[in-house]
Amino acid sequence: MTRTPEKAHDGARRLRNVRWESFCLAYTGDFRRNGAGAYRAAGYKPKTPEIAASAAERLLRNVDVQNRIAYLDDEALKIERLHARDAIRRLAAVATAKLSDYLDESGRIDPAKVADPALSAAVQEMTQEDTPFGVKVKIKLKDDMRALELLGLTEKAAPEVAQASVFIIET
């Protein structure tokens, strides 16, 4: 009876061997590219560091382990790109925010607009206070120049030049 070779692991699913899976997770995570450290983190108990390095090298030659590591690296890169894209979007919202974005037709700060997810990224804080003359609403926007600086569109401003925009409108 001839045995058909098993199909190589595509990397998307967890490995059946729990220690191999743990090794892959450690190798792509906390022990980034440290085979001996990942080998020990996977639960193996080598007698010497040399044995750990040799055993990790042997595991890294395993096609299933290679595919799993490649998949985990690709997924981590996708997540990193997503976070970078989100950060750029939020910084752009801060850099382009203006007071009129938060006002209603009467020229008063509209709390619903402050809470709007598309606009809220630029708001550092909002307070409402009852006064004898009505409600005093105060919003503080994040530093737009700092956002531009973080986006790489301007030179770094001196600390004494940096300022926050504060708007107080009493109704």
C-alpha cells in the first residue's frame, strides 16, 4: 500500500502540533526572530542554549512551520498597515478641524456634532456648565499644528509656540 504525502500546511490554520504552533506564535511575537527563545517559550526544555538553537533551526526548516510563520507575519503586517491608515485619518481630522464644524445654525456649539465620530477625533475635551445666563459650552480642540507635524507636513514647532484652540460660547 502506498501512502500519499500529506498536503503542506497553508499557514492560515493553527498547526496540529501545539508546541509547533506555540513556537510560531513566539517566533513572530515576543521572541521576534529569536529561535532559541521561541523554542523555550513553546514549552521545550533544552539542556543548553546550543541545543535550543539547534532544535529551533531544525523546526524552522519544517515547511509547515515556515508557512505558518509567513502567514502570521503577513497578518501582523496587515494589522500594522490598518493602524497606520487609521492614525493618518485621525491626524488629518485634527489638522483640518475648525470651529464652524461644531456649530449649529444659530452659531452655538452642537454637542451632537462634537460626538459625531467623523468630527470627534479633533476634540480634546468638551464641558457644559449651567450659569445664571444659560448653558456655557466649552470645547477644546487638539493642536492642529502638532497633527500636521506628526503627519510630516511641517517642521517641529518650538514648545512656546504650540498652542491649543479653546472656544467658549455662552448661550
